[in-house]
Amino acid sequence: MHLMKVDPRALRENPDRARQTKSTPQADALLLATIKAVGIVQPPVIVPETGGGNGYIINSGHRRVKQAIAAGLEEIEVLVDAVANDNGAMRAMVENIAREALNPVDQWRAIERLVALGWTEEAIGVALALPVRQIKKLRLLANVLPAMLDHMAKGDMPDERQLRTIAAASLEEQREVWKKHKPSKGDPQVSWWSVAQGLQKTRMYARHASFGDDLAQAYGIQWVEDLFAPADEDSRYTTNVEAFLGAQQEWMTQHLPKRGIIAEATNWGEVKLPPKAERVHGKPGKSDHTAMYLDREGKVQTVHYRLPDPKKAKGKSEDAGDVAGDDGIALSRQRPEVTRKGVEMIGDFRTDALHEALARAPIEDEMLLALLILAFAGRNISVASGASGDVYGYARIDRHAARLVGPEGKLEFDRETLQQAARGVLIDVLSCRENRTDSGIVARLAGNAIGADGFLPNMGTDEFLSCLSRAALEGSCKDTPVLPRQKVKDTRAALVEHFKEERFVHPSARFAPDATKLASWLVKHEASEDDDLEEGSGEPDSTEPAEAPDEEAYGVAAE
């Protein structure tokens, strides 16, 4: 490489230069003023003309040469370099990038030119200090319709999501959509959103698939990698939605558990359970059923539910939605903090936590005896008296009592067996569920006594927080860095994100009963010296009032 002076008018432009996009008039005027004031600071690089010519071709510095001619310079200094194997394509691209970032369209075309000249993607990545994934992404974008590329080069660029959709479509599809949305003289701007919408296809991702390669091959599913997605996640997808859903359905059929069904989903992505089915939000029991379904993203979801025991229809109670005033006008009740569904979820959470605490928490013998008394005082328990002649007792208790009987028909047990039997009885008896198994306030007392609050699950989920009213949801932001948003769903999403790594328990879900209700219960059931054990006096109290939040929460949906 050597320095020489030449007439800028004698130099030929390189038709394959890296920067194809025209510069703005303001940038050209600024460069012209600089050349008139101080001359050309960095000499352009030229190479001898190949193919028998004796002239020179500009390798880099086309704008400098053009503005030098405009400034009226007779001669300029240039650097003469030898012809490279790739005609200086890589050198020109590196120099342009070093001076000013190339327009994305120019960068795509420059990489395609290097590949056509024999450069590999790995070599281009090393030379430009770019990952190979980025090179593949740029090569994919170079397949955009040329008419779209020409318009993008003018500065009207779509965003990355729109560009991803456009690049994934075929040229024929792009051409058809471009005919409808190409710019006009009256409206030179392109609605890239409309273009992307016209090329949008539903994607089903491999990371959501439960089936393996065998079913994918059987259904003819071919995965395509999304080069625009983050590199640390599985971005393979297919647009063959019918085949994907068919494979998912077959996988569910092959892996359907006992007492399981394949259910449908609503338009909102919620599962359709059988009529009168009650969803189980806690740990499922042995008699519970399983429903598998596909959500809106095509993922296999599993829920548990239980069916009610057949019973005779009873008369419907009056509508509790409105309360009539003294003048007969229906007064609207105030929205409860927690909906009926939320109360049911809390009941399931409490019951599971109570059972886990009864099975694992350290409990003294005296406490076990006290818990047994509380358990058999529950409103979900019906124990036949010995005076009635019913010698069979409560069926579920028999299996625990049998553990205490030895082979000779006598009571033979050790301390551990007695404790295990007592824990099992308590687990079968005590319940906080919002159905006929509810033990009432005694289950709350038992859970509070053994610290069952520590076994409650994290309630900071979208499913539970959606059951809270605006006031209750904003109240949950207390003692957290989350501030209430204008929209309830935004506040809920922020709380869900915050409680991913922490544990949230709604205050109304804790076991400690309300002091007023506890005092009322104690007064109602307080024993006196004059109490007689009359026949029928030991029957379960079916008139014990339910908790106020449970009654007020019927039929009201949270925001």
C-alpha cells in the first residue's frame, strides 16, 4: 500500500460497495464544508482495475471522492492497495462499520456478498466480532422482498417483531401483501403493522409440546428455529397447528391417568369440567378425578376435580345477591374482598396445610387429645351414640382403630402407633373446605394451635389474586415494593412477578379465627352446671353460622 495523488474525476466507483444507501443532503453538505476548510483528512483507498484496465476503483471513501469533486479539487491523496481475493469486500465492510454503523439493509447485503465470495458464516463472525447466530439472523433478513428492502433502506424500518414475521414468510406471500400496503405518493409511510398482520401465522412452539420425536415424525411436524428469539431458550416452532394439536391429543390419550378425562377449553382458555364438578385447588385425594386439556398456547394442562355425591334436590333458597330494605327496595350489597371461588381456594389451601401439619408438625400427647376433642366437635362429624344401638360407628375411623388391636383381639400398641392413629383420625375429620365436609371454627382453632399457617402455599398466583377485589389487591401491596397501578390487571401482574421468589399468604386465609366469631361460638357452646346429657343433645350443630366472608362472596366476581 502506498500514497499517491490522483484526479478524483479519474476514479471509478465500485458497484459492489458496502454502503448502498444514499446519504442525506445534510450529511453531504457537512462533509463538503469540512473538505473546503481542512481538506480530506483520511485518504480514500483505491485498488487497480482488474480485467485488463489501467484505471483505479474506489474501495472505500466514495463520499469523500464525490465531495472533493464538488469542492473543485484538482488532485487528492489516495492510498493504493493490492487487489484482495474478495475484491476488498470484507475490508470495505469493516472500514464502513468502524466509521459509522451500516444501515441494516446494507449490512444484510454486505454479508450476502461475502458469502457469495466464499466467506463462511463462522469466518464472517470472527472478522466482524459477531456471534454466528447474529450472522444467520442477518442472512435470513436478506431474504426479504427486494422492494421492501429498498424502502427500508430509506429509513422506514419495521420493529423487530414485525421484521421477524415478514422474514419468516415466503417471497410469494410477501409480494402479495406488499401490493396492498406499499407506499404511495400521498402516503409515503408504510404501515408495517398491517404488513406483519397479513403475513402472521400461528406458531406452536416445541417447548410447549409434551409429545416426543416419534409423534412429531408421525404427524409430519417439522421444527423451524426462530433466530430472533433469545439464544438461551428453545425457539423451535411449527405453523402446522392442526398436526401439533393432533399430536398433543394423542399424547394425552396415551398418558391419561386413572379417573381421568380429556376436557375441552373455553374461548378464554379455561377448562370445561363436567356439570356440578368442583375443582380441587390443593392436593387431590384418591377419589378425585383428573382432567387434561389444551390451553390457548397448545400446552397440556392438568387439573383435579371432584364430583358431588348424588343427593335429592332441595328447595332453592332465596337469592342472596340483594338485601331488601325496610321500604322493600332491594339494596345492592357491597363487593366482598374475596369472591366465592377465592373463599373455596382458601378452604382447600387451609385443609391441605392443616393435614400436612397434623402429619408432620411436632404435637404433644396432651395436644393430640385436645385436637381429637375438637375434631369430633366439628359440624361435619356425625357419631352415633351407644344408647341408640348403632354399633358400627363412623366407617372411616375404623381403619385407624384397627391399628390399635393386636392379633389376640386386645388393645396392643406402642406410643408411635397411637400417635400415627391419632394423626390419621384428625386428618380424616378436620376440614376447612367450602362444602359439606367443613368442620367449622374448630378446624381453624386446630390449625392455629399447631402452626398450620406455615404449611399454607404461596397464594401470590394469578389464579388466586384474580379473586381479590381492587381494595384487597391494593392492600396486598403493603410491605412490598409494588405500587398499585391504574388497571387492576397490571397491579395483579406486578404482584405475581414479585411473589415468584417469595411466599404470600392472604390475611383472610390464616387459621386464627375472628375474635368476635370465636367469642360467639364459645358463648353458644359454653357448658353449664345444669346441662344434662339428654338424648339427642350430642347431635352435630347444623345451625352453626358460616363465616361472613363465605356468605357474602356468592356470585360476585372480582375485578
